[in-house]
Amino acid sequence: MSSIPHGSDSTTPDGTTEFPCTACGRMLKVPQAAIGKQAKCPQCAVVQVVPQIALAGADGDAFPTPVEQSPTASSEIDSYGAANGSPPPADDPIWNVSDHSLPRTRAFVGSEDAARCFGAALEADGVNGGPYFVTAADTMSPMGTLDVVKRGFGVEPQVQRPEIYDDDPRASVFDIDATRQALGWEPKHRWADLMAQVADAADR
């Protein structure tokens, strides 16, 4: 099967489109009408938006499960928080529907780390404006970051500092050294730490 250049339409003659799951990398095939909508991977159950372009040339035989989506899910959560002074409880059905998908980079930052970074920015002297990334040191994926980028974006990443991923294969795709140096800030929480906190809270 001939490949279609990255960035071109990836629909096939049978009216379907193929794309890799952003979490597990499995090639998925969906009807063309599903482009722009959310679907669930049958292998890893991750919900994601079907892209308008995708990798072609692979045999995608897995049809994701369409996900019913409320266009006002986030606004409903925000409204609950405004009215009650806190987010909905964890068992509220509102959390079962979301109009957001996981970032392809699998980057994240813990709320405490984000708060400390913004506090450091307010107190910093002589810091010029610039691209200061605020992320955790690792990602939320069990895969290595370079594999995450390949599978999520369909491209071979250009790595300017390979030693970062030699030391920590799951290091963030974003370089936070400028933030560290300018603000004296260092993220304290890795993904495993946050999951441990969630598990501990659930056991109480």
C-alpha cells in the first residue's frame, strides 16, 4: 500500500480514515464522518479526537467506539464550581463526559508545582519575558517520550539534547531549563506521585 504524505487527506476509497491511537499507537480506522469527533480506542480505551489527517499505509482493522459527548460538559463543571465554591464530587456523573482530549505530548503539571512556579514568577526580579514552559519533569505516559511523539504526531522528533532522554526516557517533551534558571523553580511531582495521591485519597 502506498503511503500518503503527512499532512494530506488520509481518507481511503472505502470512505474511512486511519490514524494511530495517541496512547498505545494502534492504527484505528473510522468512518470519514467521524473526523473531528471523539472516539475510544478499543485496545487501551483512551478517548481522543479523530484527526483530519493521519498516517496512511498501515492496516487499521480496529474500529473505535464513538463517544457521546456533551458540548457543554466543561461549562457545566465550571458552573457547578461557581455555584458551590468547589468542583463536583468525584462520583458526580458530570465527570463521565468531557469535551477535552489528552494532549498528544502527554505533558502535565501538578497543581502545587504550577502554583509554586507562578508564585516564583511574581517574586522574581529582572526576569525578561520569554517562553517559560511549566510542566512536570516527566509525562503521564508509560511509554518513552520519543515514542509518544512518533505515535502522536506521526513524525520522527528532532532531539537537540539527547542526553535528557538518555537519563530519563519519559522526560517532558518541553525544555523547562529556562524556567528553572530564571525562576529558581523545580517541579517536585512526577506522574507516579500524583497517581499515588489519588489512590491514597480513594482509600480513605
